Amino acid sequence: MTASTVPTSLPQTAPGLLVRGLTTTFDTSRGVAIAAADVDFDVAPGEVVGLVGESGSGKSVTLRSIMRLIREPGKVTGRVEWGGRDLVAMPAEELRRVRGGEIAMIFQEPMTALNPVLPIGAQIEENLVAHTDLNRRQRRERALELMNIVGIPAPERRLDEYPHQFSGGMRQRAMIAIALACSPKLLLADEPTTALDVTIQDQILKLLLDLRDRMAMSVVLVTHDLGVVAATCDRMAVMYAGRIVETGTVADVFACPNHPYTRGLLGSVPRSGQSRTMLQSIDGTPPNLTDLPDGCAFHPRCSFATEICLKQRPPLDLVGTDGRRAACHHHERVAAAEPIL
Ligand SMILES: Nc1ncnc2c1ncn2[C@@H]1O[C@H](COP(=O)(O)OP(=O)(O)OP(=O)(O)O)[C@@H](O)[C@H]1O
Ligand SMILES: [Mg+2]
């Protein structure tokens, strides 16, 4: 659909993606693991939202839940509204039309996402057949164009090669090409550039921002790299033990974390610029998702914790303007604390 054919009645401010109460649980031999709990966030058209948090905090589970890719014994509840429709409740047929077309995902593990018995070119083609009217010649041209964009050398030859013939970095690029094939309106990108060198990483992030500018593509970007968050994201959400504990504009959150976990993650890193700056690790062990502490799940690792934190889970409350939220009983104290040097 070109810009001129977009119905004028569509409210321009309508949020692209609206996630409400998204909760994902897995039955395990050790009990029920709550991998994502009551996750709420919005992504406006053309907005890039960074999702950060330590390993196991639920970032990938959240993206997979949005795409309805959680398999048994996993269970997903809550609402994921996209263009006014609920993806969680959407019939499978309709979901197939949305997935890969309007919404695409770049997976953290390229090998699990690529089909091992289909050449890369055919996998790009599959998407184009399902979601566009391009003819065979146009599809091949588009596939070549995508391979060039993501920096795969000798694309004519490589189109006919299988995933096992690609190196890890090349597989990741191929997956990005597949995800971008149909110019999605929403891209869920799970560590899309982690395995790539800095030059290609910059190129791909630039491409995502370009698509955002030209097509108002919305992006949820999972990354461990704070330099990437600072350089590419408009807003960010911080996850701990399956919950969003802080969210706001990147500028606000970097300037003054309101949650002790965010404060720890950001540590004393430079607060801007393009340099690679990985999340800091935090003292203490990540919680056991089948046996979370009462009250605030972060309290055993928190230097700000008091009695109330052991008993009452803090809600993700508004703590400022611009949708700034934090789930901490002591957010004012945290915001006022001396920066970590
Ligand atoms: N199929 C499953 N069965 C049981 N537990 C699962 C399953 N999938 C994910 N989990 C659990 O859910 C939790 C969150 O996992 P998730 O992959 O979302 O973490 P993450 O934040 O993406 O971490 P990373 O930064 O390492 O990618 C983990 O504790 C994981 O073990
Ligand atoms: Mg992950």
C-alpha cells in the first residue's frame, strides 16, 4: 500500500503495537516458570524501542509471544494489539498473513529460524510469494537486492546455497534479508547484529533506521549493547525476571535511572556515542523463575531495599512525563542517588 492509498480515516496517532498484560509460563519439572509477566508496552509507527535486561530476563520470550511462536508446554495470555486486532486471539489463517508480511522477526539464533533444506534464495522467495504480488523475475531481483543490502558477497551464487554453507555471520545476514523481504511494518529484532563485525552492524542499523524513516516501520530491538540503544532507539524498556521494571525515552533513562536494576545495568558507562558499551553485570544471581522472591523480585540484589520491598511487588507506575515508568517503591531515592562512578 502506498502512502496515498492509506485511508485518511486512520488516526495518525494510533499505536502500531500495543502489548497488555502479556504473560508467558512454562510447565517445567521444577514447577511453573513465569518467563514473561504482565508485560505492557506500546510501539508507535516509526518508533524504535530497545528491550534490555540480563540473560534470562525474558526478552526473547516476549518477542516470541508477540509473534505467537511459543509452543506447548508454554502458555501465553494477555493482549497483543496490532492495527486494532489481537494477535493472541487471531485465527491461524489470519496470523499467517500477518506474520512474515506486516510483522517480521529476526531471531537470536539464525540456525533455528532458517530452513536447513531450502536454499537461502528460496526462503526469501517464499516470503515474497506469500505476501507480495511480485512476479518470478521481480522476486529474484528483490532477493538479490536484499542480499546486497545486508552485505552478502556474490549474491547470485549464494542465493542457491543452503544455510549450512553460510558462516554464522552470513546466516544472520540472510535472516535479516528474509525478515526485511516484504518491508514489514513492525520488526521484532532479537540481537540482530550481535554476531556481526562493527562495520556491518552499523550498516544494518542504518538500514533499519532508513526503513523506519521511509516506511514508518516500527522496531522492537533487543540488544546488550548500550551504544546501540543510545544511537538507534527512541525509547527503551528494561526487563528483570520477566517484568518490565523501567521504561521511558532513552535520553531520560540514561540521564537518570529510576530503578536500581537499570542503575546497575547502565553502571558508569559513557552515556552517549556510537561506541560499543555492553550492559554491566550486576552482583548477585539472577532469580529462579519457578520460585521468585516475594515482593520485588530484585530485592535480594538491591542496595535500596527496605521492608516493603520484601512484601509488596511495586507496580510499574508513572514516575514522570513522556510515559516514564518505574516499578520501584524507592524510585525517588534511586533517581536522587549519586551516579555510579
Ligand atoms: N521452552 C521453554 N521451556 C522452559 N523455559 C523456557 C523456555 N523458553 C524459555 N524459557 C525460560 O524463560 C526465561 C527467559 O528466557 P529468554 O530466552 O526470554 O531470555 P532472554 O532475556 O532472551 O536472555 P538472553 O539475553 O540470554 O537471550 C529463561 O529462564 C528460559 O530458561
Ligand atoms: Mg534472548
